[in-house]
Amino acid sequence: MSHYDIYAIGNALVDSQYDVSEAQLLTAGVEKRHMTLIDSARRAELLSHVSGLPVHRTGGGSAGNTVVALAQLGGKAFYSCRVADDELGAFYAQDLLCHGVATNLTHTRAPEGQTGSCIVMVTPDAERSMSTFLGATADIDVTALHPHDIAKSKVYYMEGYLAASKTGLAAALKGRQIAREAGAALATTLSDMTMINFCRAGLDAMVGTAETGMVDYLFCNEEEAQVWCGFQDLTQICQQLSRQARVACLTRSAKGCIVIEGDQRTEVPAAQVKAIDTNGAGDMFAGAFLYAVTHGHSHLQAAWLANQCSGRVVSQVGNRLAQPAVNELKAAFEQQLLA
């Protein structure tokens, strides 16, 4: 009997989100649509650019968003991460507990320092540009793992952003080994073009090989897939992804997603929404998809739910949904299953 539907490891970040103009983004010197790692001095500089603007603060981190999404839908999740002994760290730990996510943070005393944070700037075209200060999460290591709980989970999920951290990558891969030996499914996300361009070796290790075992579930968007595969042609991309994961989910914004499984390629349409803010869309997709597959549903049914949930996220401000919205989407999913 599995204790958890998903056991994930990733960065603990508190998101501070601001609506900015294209001019403000340019003045701040932030690269549009991507994630950029920053130090404390750059963080202070960026905060001065958004001083006085309304801010929306939530728990974040890619895999953190994913496990919260799964838990909101009714799944059981465990999250390994690292925070500091400060106000943001307490906020983050409490946020996980409020969403019903078990975590290593309740078993260890947080160290001194600063909890990781992410300044998210959203432009009028709904694109999010992220500047991430890792803080304490930069030092996440194998001590964050709970091997017994990994072995008792259905899916072990690695956040691709951990490829930027030597100790974080080592922890993710140690957990991967434990999960594989226990027979748990493996899952990861390519996370961002920055990771692919500068941390390719770490992502390669997460995705795996014939010797280490390829992942069961791989999540990426179309732009990431183009850079990862080195092709622009969609057919070539799908062929390569089919050789790297048992199931690959290629998200394509308003075009929906493509579920790739061996030689089979199936397009699943997107929810019909007006995009306001894309922050957290991919994380929600992964969480909803993994919720569905760990509860006995097909990959195409899972993709339908994931598209609907991620569509609802992009139609609002913020990286997470309120519980009533999740309940509504789950009810629609159950109706879809009966159709």
C-alpha cells in the first residue's frame, strides 16, 4: 500500500508577483519569459524597481506548486525541500501544511539564513518573467530525503531546476535511485530553457538512460522541447521524446498538449480561456496529470484534466487555484468521465 501518490523534491520559494509594463520589464533588465538566477544584491535592486506596486505573495517553487495541485484534487503528497529560519520559511512550511502536503520541514529545524524567493513580473501579454533568489534552497541535500516515504510512493517527481545545484542534483538522483529500486514511477520536468542551456548534464541524469532507467513521465513545453531536442520540427521532437520517457507530455499553450507514448501521438485540446498570467501553468499541468494517473485514469483523461486545470490558472492572477475552483474542475472531470 502506497503512503503517497507523489513524493517530490524541489526548491522552496515564496513567490512575490507584480504586474508590470513592457517598459518596466526592460528598465529592470529582466529577460522576458524565462527564469534567471539572481543574488541578494540583484534581488534588492529588482525590489526597488517594483517598490510601491501591488504584490501577490504565495508559496511557490515548481514542484511545490505541483504537489499542492495534486493535494487540492484529493491526492496525497510529500514534499522534500529546504527553507531558512525566517518569516518566509515559516510562511512556506505553513502553506504546505494548510494544503495537506506532508513535508520534511516538520521533522527538522530550519537553519539560519534567508528562505528562497522569486520575483515574478507579469506583462500585459500574460507572460511571466522570473528572477529567483535561491537562498537556503541552494543548499538542499540528501538530508532532506525520507527514503522510507520515497519507497512507499507511487511516483517520484524531480524538479528540473535542481539541476542548477550540485547538492540538490545529488539529492534528486539519490531519491531517483531509491524510487527505482522500490518500483516507483519516475517523473521530471525540463523546467525552463535556462536549465537546458546551462545545466544539461543534470537534466540528462534526471531523465535517465537505458542503464539508469528512463523516466516514466516527462513534462515540457514546446519551446523547451525545441531546445532540448535541437529540432524545430514537431514530428522529430515527438520521435526523440518518445525515446526518452515512457510517456511525454508536450504542452503547447492555447494549442493544448500532445501525449507521446511510444509510436502513438495524441493531441488533447486546451481549455478555451483568456490568458492573463502564465505563472504556474506547467506546474499545475503536471500536478493534475499525476493526480489522474495515480487514481486509475488513462493518460488522455489525465491530459484533459491537466489542460482544464492549467487553463484555469492562466486565466487568473497567481500560480495556484483557490480550493472552490479546484472542486469545480474536479466535478467537471468526473462528468467528463461519465460522458
